[in-house]
Amino acid sequence: MMNRRRFLAAGVGAAAAMPLAGSHVLADEGRHVLTATDVHVKDYPTVEAVRWIGETMARETGGRVTLRQYHSGQLGRESEAIDMARFGAIDMTRVYAGALNNAFPLTQALCLPYVFDSVPHMRRAMDEGVGKAVLEGFAKRGLVGLAIYDSGARCFYNTQHAIRVPADLHGLKVRVPVSDIFIRMLRLFGANPTPLSLGEVFSGLETRMIDGAENNIRSFHSSRHFEAARYWSQTNHSYAPDVLLVSQRTLDGLQPRDRELLVETARQSVGVMRSLWDASEAKAREAVFAAGVEHNEADLAAFARASQPLLSEYRKDPAIDALYRRIRDLA
């Protein structure tokens, strides 16, 4: 099996030498093997949805275009995957919207606290124009936005006690994604935000380097964080989604008919992902609570009030405010 270091060295080197194809695209009489990465485990809904894309592409092209997946963070963190896709070392990657905030500012609107009221609200906004506007913003930096996937309701979990109001977070060291929005939000809640990659969270909880984290319950279960953090608090502070990206180099290197098929198949994969998400999220919730994790509802109004200064600051940007208003109009 190719390890991460060898893959990166070969892929980046080849990408520099060949403008339209890195070592991840193997061309032989018009055949392409595309590479896709994800930090989540092999049965996670986003991984399964991308696998479905690969199977569909292989079937519809008679094996001319196939897909090889590297799941479970085999090729590194999301931030590394974004850069690899931009420079053509890999073809596709699924990343959390928060990891894109700095390079692609329109994604900030999707990550603001309490901008979405629920999963149906988030899906409605993505389907009715907001998602299209965000995806179009990737084209300027070597990437193409293919689809926006669910990431559920993000909530707090920790090793200490139930979180019902922001004051319950005071002094706790809480893992957040490497995102300015989440770091600033946690500070407003009184916590000590600690940016870490997803793969570092379990050991951080076990060693008490951190007291808790925030994520959706599907990831709480699949990462086995529930074995170390026994308190789950339903704060619903974010419904920020995931984004499926493809390298512009990859699309340019495909035949026009294959390019169109990939874009359309990715669009159709959103429905596949949502069905998988709904079923697996329910199973994850049942499993972690059956395992003895204590769970509680939180005062959502109190958290929304505490996060208001952050929301007001980001809405000073006219482009962010316009997207925010479109999202709220669909609530």
C-alpha cells in the first residue's frame, strides 16, 4: 500500500511536471483512475456517497473512468487535502466547510452559529440557490465545487459535566476545527478553544489535553469519542455542511462527456448521501446513548444570544450578509 509520504511526494512532483495530470490520474488509451480522500471511516455517509459516484462513473463509462478512495485520513488532514486538490496531486476531496473559511470566504456564511434552524432548513437553503452560490466561489483557486453534503447538528461533548448554558463551558478546553469562526465562538461561550485535527481528538480526550469537543453525533460515534467523553449536550450551535471538491486540473483533463457525467453524478450523489446520513445518524444516536453516554437538551436561546457579537461582525461583509439573509428567508 502506498503510504502518505510517498503519495504526496509522487503526486506533487508529477503535478508540477504535467499541468493537466498528476500521478493520481493514470491515462492509458483514454482511461482515468481518479483519487478521492476523506478523513472519515469507510462506512461514513460521505465516503459511501463518493464510492457511489465512482461506481456510477465506472458503469456509465464502461470502465473508462474509475475512482480509488483513501478514507480514514490515510492521506492526511483536510487542510492538506485541499492543497493537494488545488495543485493536482489528488482529484477529489470531501472536507468540512469550516476548513475552507479562510481561502473561500463565502463558506463562512454556512458556518455562522445558529444561521440554520435544522437539517431540513439547511438542505432547503442548499437546494434553493445558496449552495450553488457557494460552490461557484471555488473556481478562482484551482478547485470546482461539486456538491454540498450534510454534516448534521454540531453539539458539545465532554468528560466533565452536562452543558446546558454557555456558563457551563467556562474554563473547559474544547477542541474546535481550525476555523476562526469556531475559535471565536468558543471564546464567546467562555471556553478555551483548542484547534486540533479530527484524528488527534481521541488521544486528546484520553490524556486530558482537552476536556471536550464539538461535532455531529455521527462523528462522535464513528470516531469512538463517546468512549472517552461521556456527556453529550444538544446545543445545535452549527449545521455547517461538508463540501465535495474536485481539482480544476482533473476536470480539464477529462473528455467533455466524462466531465459532464462527473459533475452530474456528483450532484445526484447528494440524495444518496442524505438517505445514508439519516439512517446512520439515528443508529449512531441510539448506539452512544445505549452505551451509557449522558445526554441533555441545552438552552439554545442562551447560546444564540452569546454568539450574537460574532454574527454581527461577520455580517458586516456585504457578501456574507446577503447569503445570511437568503438562508434566513428560507427558515
